[in-house]
Amino acid sequence: MSEKEEGLKRTIGVFGLTANIVNIIIGAGIFALPAIVAAGLGSASIFAYLFCGILIILVMLCFAEVGSKISHPGGTYAYVEESFGKYAGFIAAILFLISTISSDAAIANALVGIIGSFFPLFKIKFIKILFFLMLFSGLAYINIKGIKEGIRLVKIITLIKIIPLLVIVFIGFFDIEIKNLYWESIPSLKDLGEISLILFFAFQGAESGLSINGEVKNPKKSIPRAILLSVLAILILYILIQTVAQGALGDTLATFKENPLGELANQIFGPIGLTLITIGAGVSIFGSLTSSMLSTPRILYSTSVDRVIPINILSKVHSKYITPYIAITIYAIMALLFAVFGGFKQLAIISSGALLIIYFAVSLAVIKLRIKEKKDYKPETFRIPGGYLVPILSALIILYFLSNLTKNEMITTGIFIISISIIYIALFKFKKKYD
């Protein structure tokens, strides 16, 4: 699909895409992560980060290869749809949208909760609804006005959220006690697997950031570079944060499950540090929302363009701003409704399984596309070295993670996929516009 056919402008470079991925991945989780990992593995936490880092790099290498070959809008959805057809694309798009919308709604509730801790007025239901309305309508307006405005906000928020974390890391090194970093024992594979499962979800988000790939300049080079830069940067940052927190707080780190970094900042800077880190958590959550509002509506747009979801209005592009304004507006409305009515527990279960299924499909897409292009290999695209080793390992690892879902979670996810499959069949039957 050419740029003209897409109707969108390619204005985003490597730094912009990297910032978008980093902004989505580093959300509220990092502010609770050190205590959770310390509770499971203690001073040996570094093993979980390295183990999980290797796993996520394998998965993201698959994203990088497929992303260099498939550059039209939709990101992860587009990778699945072009590799396995419209049915697979439809399932991937719905799973991804449900997952992201419920996540954004939960994040918005977390954000208003943080604000409410400073200003109790925001705990009132009406004020919360008004806040959600202003939040989602404001982000929608910024992103409708133009991709440059949206990515500029993402870059600013990314810097704002990372700077306090880096300050804590560098200054916190002076508070480290080496004895707190001594390994008492090497963690068992079982313990390592359980904690890595939690960490795996702390690294997720790159797939959302790639939804703007239809507006990335020189995507065959920019997408692989942005993926690898962002994942490596986040892995290093996470390891540094865990090391400083463990070294400064020792065994007590595991007891500060709600706000371990706040406690670390309190030890380093005093009460003002706790306040600043809490504000930083709010900014971080807001940052994740800005990237999500920039990225995910492009999936709605792309599914309409590809006739996977046959709703023509979703593919409309603003005549002045050249943005998918209808898709952005509808996504903002859905996120607003989910945030207002809450109750995402079941959706969260679906979300966890959904993302793993999508990751699995992208890993298989590497193999499928390589087989397809054997006679027509394009050397300008990114290719993972080592033959089929990386996509096979990635697929096996994801199956391992899926095996850790509970029986009820597996059943719930299965029922949901069957339900949207029935919807697809109905659409296919009654909408003759499908290819």
C-alpha cells in the first residue's frame, strides 16, 4: 500500500517512534515493580530481569523483522492480517482493541486516584466523570490536529517521566549498601519463571507503539531500530532501578508494595522526594495514555481501509490535518465509557491472554513471510540472523507463558475468541463488500 493510498503522512522518525514505544511501556508498573520482584527473588532479582529481557528481545526481534516488511497502518494487527488473512486480522484487531481500551480505562482511573490523593474533590463521582471527559477529549483533539502535535506531546512526556527515574538512579547509587546486593542463593527455574511472567507484562506495549507505522519515515530501517533501541533502553533502566532500590532499601524493599520508588525517593530526598515521585507516577500514567491515544486508533482506521471491519466511516481522513479523526474520536469515546463504568476484571483476564496470542501470531508470521518470500527476497528489509531459531524460540516461550494462565483464564479467553469468530462469520455473510 503506497503512502498516497494510505492517505496519511510519513512524518515520524526513529526518535519519535522510539519515544512512543518507551512512553507506552513505562507506565505505572515501574513504580511498583521493584517491590514485587524483590518479594519473589530478593537480591537475586537481577536474574529475572536478564531472563525476561532475553525473552522480550526475542519477541521484539520478530516484530522488527515483520515490521520492516509490512509498513502500512495498523502495526501488530497489520502484521497478522497480511501474514494469515482477514479472519486472523479481525481476531487480532478485536483482541488488541479490547485489551488496550480496558487498559487505558484502568490507567485513567489510576491517574484520577493519584490526583484524588492530593485533591479529595476528585474522589467525587461527578468530578471523576468530568475529569475523564476532559482527559480523553483533550487527547483526542491533540491527535486529530496532527500526528506532529501528537508525537511532540509524546516526546515531551517521555522526557518528563524518564528524567526523575534517572535522577533517582544516579543519586541513589550513593545510598547503596553492597551487602544488600549479595545473592543468598540462585533462584529456581520455577521461581524465575513465575516472576518473569510478571515482568513480561511490564515490558509489553511495543506492539501498541507500532500502530503508527503507517506514518513512519523509511519504515524498513526505522521500525527495527526503534524497537531495539526502546527495548534495550527500558531493560537497562529497569535493571538500574532494581539495583538501586535493592541496594538502598535491602530486605525492606519487598514490604513497600504500593510505592517502593516513593519510599526510595523519601530515603534519598526526604518527604519532598515522596511527593515528587508520586507526581512522577501521575505523569508516567498520563504519558502512557498519550501514546495509546496516538497509536491505537490507527488500528481502527487500518481495519476499515483493509475491509476487515467493514465500517467505511472509520477510514475517513481529515482534509486539513490528514489524521484518522473519526477513528480517534470513536476510540476516545469507548475509552471514556470504559473508564466511567469500570469493572475491567474480566477484560483484564482476556487482555493478558490476548496479548500473548498476538505475540505468538507475530512470531509465526516471521516464518510464514520467509517461506512466502524465498523466491523474492528483498535485502533492504531487516532479517533476524540465525535462520528460524529466534521465531521458533519466541513461539515456544510464549506457549510457556500461556501455559501459566489459570484454567478459568484459558476458558474465558477461548469463549471470547469463539464469540468474536461468530461475529466475523456474521459480518462475512451479510457484508458482501469483503474480498
